[in-house]
Amino acid sequence: MKYEILIVFLLLLSSCSDPISKSKEKSVLEKSPPISNEDSLRMQDYWSKANQSAVYSQERQKYLDSILLIKPDTAYIWQQKAMPLYKERKYSLGKPFLAKAVLYDSVKYLEYSAFLKCLFSKEYEESIQEFLEAKNKFGDRYVMDHTYNFYIGISYLQLNQFIKAKEFLIKSRDQQFKDFLNEPPEEACHYLDWFYLGVAAYELKEYESAIEYFETSLKVYTNFADALYYKGISHYKLGNKDEAELFLRMAKENRENTINEDQVYYVIYPYQVFHKLSPLAGNNK
């Protein structure tokens, strides 16, 4: 058939999507004119050449642009244009491309946009808005191994809205408890959820609760330096000088055991003490 090659190409571009995704896209995609068999072959050729080019190169961007000149509503190609720019910290350049990806496939890319705005470009208000929209449309889901509520919680932490931060981090914890009923609490809930719950409690001057949260995080990620650091500071706030000195010393000794998410190659996480730019992460004793 005339469009058989195009259909195969589009299937290769995107991962399997659910029926909801297809129905949400339908009204947008119907507005774009069909393309010829010749154009679909050109798109495949441009995609092949894009994948032979360096991810961060201008050459790859130009091949992606050539695809979009033929079929501008291909959400995955807009995401592919945005992704390397965010990793290069060229957020203002990538943002319009990210918006296009969301426009043409909100089911797949609304949560992705919210995630990038939380951890990469630090646009916390926009991230919260998009995650709340995603929650309203799709329910409480996960993106990049964490709940929507988790990212909303750490966004509120960065806005110094600590009560709201704790509220959403508790929602994230309870969501995981529900989803992983057969796991012990420290395993069911991600160690970073426990860590940021500790941070929220610390900022609210709930130091004893903060220590308990950090201890739970440490049950999963033994010698997690950032949790040890804030556990020590919480003890200091309670006047426990000996305990404070012990855990701060342990934190420094284990400074290489910091947040180990994939994104740490590109960003510093909220409240991450032992990131690469921190003087505390150096080799000096």
C-alpha cells in the first residue's frame, strides 16, 4: 500500500503506545496532510543519516529538521531535537522543541517535559503545573523510575514550600506502598523518597522525624553520604554533638556514595551535598 513504508517508519520511531495515546493524537494528526511514498522514503533516509551523526552535532539536528519539514507532527523527532540540548544545558533552545513533542503526543511527552523542567532546567513552577495536569489526565504514574508526586515534592522543596513538599512526598511514599504491597517499607519506597522526606522534615525543624527518614533511606543505600550528612546536621540541631560529629565524619568518608541516578551526569540534584562541584566531594581530608 501507498503508506505502508510510512507506517513501519513511524512504528520504529516510537515505543509501543497504548490505545489512549493513539486516540489523543488522532485529532491532531488528522489535521496534517498525508505524505507520499516518496516522502516516506526520504524520511527514512534522513532518520538513518541522523543516527549516523553525533548526538550533539548540528548535522544531526539538520537531518531531524528535514524529517519535520515533511511531517511536522512527528512528536518523537521533536523530542529527539530537544533531548541533547537539555543534556548540554541549552535549555532555552530545547524548550520550544519539547513543547512541540508535548503538543503532538501529550500522553508520552507531557510527563517527560515536566521531568526535564524539574531536574534539568529548574523551572519548578512549570514542572509542578505539568505534573498536576498529567495526574489529572492519566492518574498517578511513574516517569524515570519515580512517581509524579516525587517530582512535585522536590520541586516544592526547591521553592521553599516545605509543607507542600512533604505532602506530595508522603503521597509518593503511599503510592509505592500500594503498588508494592509485598515489599518491606524501606524497599517498597525508593531510597530517594525517604531521603527527601527527611530533607522536608529537616526544613520543617522536625529533626527526630528527619533522622528516622534518613535511617530508612540508609537501610537501602548503605553509606549514602548525603543522607549521613543531613542525619548528622539533624543531630546537631537536637544538640547531640557526638552523634553529629560521627555522622558528618562518616558522610565525608563515604563522599563517593552520593545520589546515583542516571541524570547525575548532567545535573545536580536538589540538596545533593556531594556532587562533583562541591568542595565537600574533593579528596582533601
